[in-house]
Amino acid sequence: DDGQTWAAPVDITYAFEAFKPEYDWKVLAPGPGHSIQLTNGRLLVPVWLSNPSKLKPRRSHAPSCIATIYSDDLGKTWKRGEIIADNIADFKNPSETMAIQLKDGSTMVNIRNVTEKRRRGLSYSKDGISNWSKPVFSEELFEPICMATIIRIPEKQGGGMLFINPDSRDIGKHPRQNLTARISNDEGQSWPIKKVISSGPSGYSDVAVADDGTVYCLYETNDGKGWNYSLVLQCFKLSWVNMKGSVHAK
């Protein structure tokens, strides 16, 4: 009923406990951000796991690895997928991840990491749960070390991809600032279309796109006096992202 009432919560920690023999996590989290349903009906949730006892001095969220959990019965039961990537020297501490299904049916994950290269990581799987490719860097997608969001654009609006994050590559010390939307029409191989949503402070975001091309972007910001968080819902048309010039989102 569109969120008016909700069923009782069900504990699915068992799906995460299944990682323990391979990875003895002490901290876990889904996403953050939205998860996806594949065209075969599978529900797919990117997750990240951390075992801070491995690190001296200890940190709460590192080292970390990423994986997916999934359901093939519309959420009644859940299973773990294979670990996508663990912490290694050339791909450090992968964590907050979002998935998108490609037009060929495979799944791509877009990965936060703390590697000095400062680019978003990408990995691919034919089924979203196994045989993940070795992560590579997306040269056009800057990594300010912050969660990012990616979503499929409706077919009525072209069916490309929309990616949003704080793109501070040209700002000293790379703060979480300059929230930017990018569009790819070649399944994430290039991102030639971009528009700044907000040049001010910005952090985590999530997004939905309506069939009429309206984008609903919920993102966090602050008052410039420290991270006193506010949430902003910014609405704009996909056509605005394609528009040349510095016209601001409504």
C-alpha cells in the first residue's frame, strides 16, 4: 500500500553469517543506497564487510571487502554471493557499492575505494553473485572517497545510465563537494554528459528516475560549519543534464 503499512521485520543475519568461514567480519552493511532486481527476478544487494581486528591501530571500517547477497524467491530467503574484492595494495579497502544490470544481462558494481588513484572501481559478473572480474578503475569517474549512486535510465528516456557523486577532482584536498550528475549511453564505457547539481557541500546520495524523465536525487549536505547534516531532495529533468550551459536544477 505504498508504504502506509509494513510487515514485521525478519532477521536475515544468517545470510551474512555464511561469510564467516571465509571472512570473519566484525562490521557489515548493505549498500548504502538502493538495491536492484535483475530481469530474471533475482533481488541483489551489494554489501561490504570489515574485520578491523586485522589492522593495528584498529579502525572501525577497515580493512574491508565487498560482496552481494541475493534472493531468488522475492525476499523470503537470502544467500551470500562470492566475495567480489578484498583489500589489496592496488585496490584498497573496497566498501560502499552499488549495482546495475547491463543490457546484456550481466551485472556491474560501482565501488568506493581508498586507492591513491582516486577513481571509482568496477567489477562484472554474468549472474550478479559469482565469477566477478578483477576490479578496474573508471578513468572518468572521480573518487572523493564517498558513496556514489548509479541507476538505469528508463527505456522511454533512452535507457542509458545516470551516475551521481561529489566530483571534487579540481578542488584542493578533494572535499565532499560539487555534486555532479553524469550520463553514459554506452553501458558505462564513457561518461561524456555531465552537469553540476550543487557546487556546495555534498555527501551520500541516492536517486530514482521516473518514466517521464524526472530525476529525484536525495543527498546530504551541511551548513558549512561542520557536518550538521541536512537532506535535500533535488528534482530535475534528464533533459537538463543534457542541456549546455550553467542553468541550475530546479
